[in-house]
Amino acid sequence: MIKHIFELDRQAQEYAAMELATVNTGGVAEFNRLYRNKFAQLIIEECLTQVDKVNVMLDDPKEKLGASWVGLAIAKHFGLE
């Protein structure tokens, strides 16, 4: 688990560094903003991936629908499409 979080952290840092290098404005504050947003996005996407995995394992159509609604609720709550 912790190893996976560290990987998401690395990806978010890499993303923020690349974006900052492209824009070249904002300094540390902009890096931190980009990093936090990307890290949060990656964690939420991981959660949604787990919901999808559960959905695939379910046989009952009502349970599948329930899992789909959970994923949609999570995405909507955090403002993801």
C-alpha cells in the first residue's frame, strides 16, 4: 500500500515539475498547487479503478448497478468527469 502511494507521489511530482517547466511561472507555490491537484486526482482515480474491479466481479445486475452508482458518486463528489 505505502509503495503504491509513493508511486502516485512520484507521478504527481513529475507531472508538477514538467508543467512548471513548460509554463515557467509561479515558482514553488505553483509547483505545490500542481502537485497537490495531481496527487489528489491520482488517488481518486485509483479509488475509481477499485470500484470498477469490484463491479466486474459482481454477478447480480442490481449489485453491479450499485457499484456503478458508488463510482459515479465518488467522481461527482470530487468533481471528476
